Amino acid sequence: MTLVINFFPSFPSAFKRCASLAPRNIGLARSLGNLQNRKLCVDLFLFVAIAGSLAAEMKFNPFVTSDRSKNRKRHFNAPSHIRRKIMSSPLSKELRQKYNVRSMPIRKDDEVQVVRGHYKGQQIGKVVQVYRKKYVIYIERVQREKANGTTVHVGIHPSKVVITRLKLDKDRKKILERKAKSRQVGKEKGKYKEETIEKMQE
């Protein structure tokens, strides 16, 4: 790496990072006494490193970006109907076996259990509000006391809870049936491996 920087003092940082991925054994370059041969050898190492890094980051779908800033922008500027899907929570093992569905968009009056984070525990509470603007839900028993003595609900991200009881209506029943049907079709087509199917049935 030092050799690369010495030969290319104005090399961009991205290429220097790629160069660090090249084989560390550059004794070959040092053994070649000729400066031109050294540069040629270093260029070869750089080419291999850059090609390897590009292959590792290759995407198969040109319409899907992996740019961090673009993904963050889409996440925080997403419309309400997209936020509904993002704010999905996994179902408990009992509900998963019953409906053959892994997760559902969370809604008010669902009963959930916090399984990760500061408020995790065995206590089950009802969702009192789904606040899509901040990507959080408020649960009836998850509260904190303010400095003035009043209690307020604490926002919990839907990924940190497990749904233990669904608020069912005709529309939600249709969604469950549709998701279970598509999951079954996937099993029949061999979309899932045997280990995955076993985990689904647990």
C-alpha cells in the first residue's frame, strides 16, 4: 500500500482503498529493480483489486440503486402507503402456524410484545397509535414519566415487536388469505428450501 501511494501521490482515495484489497505480497515489485517494471507491476495489482471490488458490488437489477444517500432519501420521503408496508412486524409462532403468514403491516388495536430494545419484556400491550410520520408505534403499557410528572407513550419501531393478536376485519382477512396462498404457491414451485419450510412450520 505504501509503495502504491509513493508511486501515485495524487491517486484518488477510492482507488487507494481498492489497492489495499490487492495481494499484500508486493515483493515481486521490489525485486524488479527497474522503476518502470515496478510501476507496471503496481498497475497490475491495482487492476486486479479494482476488478475484484467491482465484481463484489455488482448488481443484477439496473433499476435498483445501492446508493446510501438515495435509499435514505426514499425512506424518509416515502408516502403513507409505502410507509404502511415498511412498518410491518413479524407474527408470533402461534399466529404464523395458524395463518401461514410471516409478517403483517401493523395497525391500531393489534396486540404486540416488545422483544428488542430498552422496553423488551414479557408484557403484552395493545397498539394505541401508528405514527407513520416518525416510523413508530405507541403501545398502551410502554410509557415514561416526564420532568413535570406527566406520563407519555414512548415510540417503538415496528421491527422491535412481535404481533401476538391481530385486529381482524374483512379486509385484513382477505390480505391474510392472499399472502398465505402466494406462500403456498411458492412452496409448490420449490421457491423455499427444506430448511426454510421447517422454520416456517416451527
